[in-house]
Amino acid sequence: MFLHIAPFVLIVVGIWFLIAYFANTSIIKSATGARTLKRRENMRVYNLVENLCMSKGMTMPKVDVIEDNALNAYASGINKDTYTVSLTRGIINTLDDDELEGVIAHELAHIRNHDVRVLIVSIVFVGIFSMITQIAFRILLNSSGRSNRNGKGLLPIMLVALVLAAIGYFFTIIMRFAISRKREYLADAAAAEMTRQPLALASALRKIAQRPNIKTIKRDDVAQLFIEHPLRDKSVSSMLSGLFATHPPIDKRIAILEQF
């Protein structure tokens, strides 16, 4: 049964990957409620983005705004045509120029490091293992209800397959979150190097930590794009929860920046 449905699984996974890869920008934009920020609306933001891009020889990305008073930002896109830096209205209005420059530099670092592409691939692979685990579990249930002649010999094999799929799924999730946390540290370091003002980014993160939650963000896979996770439960701080965190503790990020 597993071999019979395997080709269909591969087709579904292939379509899933293509949609996620090529339509991710519009999907993310719709999920976050972002819209294009026109140059005449805020020359200050455009000047900061342009100056940073020119300093690194980068192509100017698109700039979006989320009409929310929260303090947060994210980068999206997988190529020069779709690269976008999105900022909340709250972060634009609250941070001073040096702090906002640090946040923008952090998001530009994600673009330079192709972090969105890595994130999309990791999410798809987690989905693949999830699908395999579910298929193995369903087949196991069907096999256990058959006669001894048809199902007895298959049951141990399917139990092994289910355990292996579950283990693979668990470690894929752990690796996905570990990669995400590592990328945040790298983007912080790159932003500090780009602006030469690590304390400004540290100050921005300190302010962001007070008000990161965005009302329109409901999904965790979208929330992990932001400079600070807008859905994080600050009351949970156990070691186990740290393994499943998409972002390192913001206090630790600030401490590292203050040591530059």
C-alpha cells in the first residue's frame, strides 16, 4: 500500500514545494497584511535602506509597511525581484534613525544570507516528514485490523517505519529551529558590522521586546520571519521550550551586541 501511494505523495510534495518556493512572497504578504510603502510616504525609511544597500553593493529591495503599532520587522523574497523589507508602523514611528538603521540592516542581512530560501526549504522538509509519519500511522492502523494472514507479518515492519518516521520528523523540527536561531545571531552580527553601531541595534531590540506582538499574525511559520517572534510565550523559558524556539532569547542577543 505504501509503495502504491508513494508516487502520489511525491507529486503532492513537488507541487507543495513549487507553490511555497515561487508564491511565498505573496502568501507571506497576505498573511501579515503588509502593503507597499511608497517613497513619498516616508523618505526617511527609503534613505536608510538605500544608504545601507549602496554601502554593500546590494540591489534596493522593496519596502512594505504593516499598519500596526507593534514594533517588529521581517525580510522576505528569494530573488532580486521579490526581496522585500517589511516594517510595522510602530517601529517606524518609535525608533530613532540609528536604531531603525540597525533593524533594517538586520533584515538586509537575512536577504544577503538567503535566509528566506533556507527557511522555506526547511519548512517543506518538515512537512514531508510529517506527511510520511501520518501515512505510516494510517497504514499501521489498517494493517492491525486485518487478518493474521495478511497483516501479521506487516505489523512489525510498519511499527519500525512509524518509529523511524517519527524520529526523523522530531529531529527535522529540532534542526529547523536550530538553523533559525543561528541565522538570527548571524543577522545581528552582520547588521552590527554593516552599521558599525551594535549598541543602536541592541537598543532597538530592547524596545522591540516590549511590544513585538502583531494582531494579524496567527501562524507560527509566518511569525518566525520577524526580528522578534510576535507569538512567543514569555512565560515559558524551560530548556525544552528553548529547543523549539525559532529565535534566541532577546536578552542574550542584546548581551552579545553589547560586547562588540
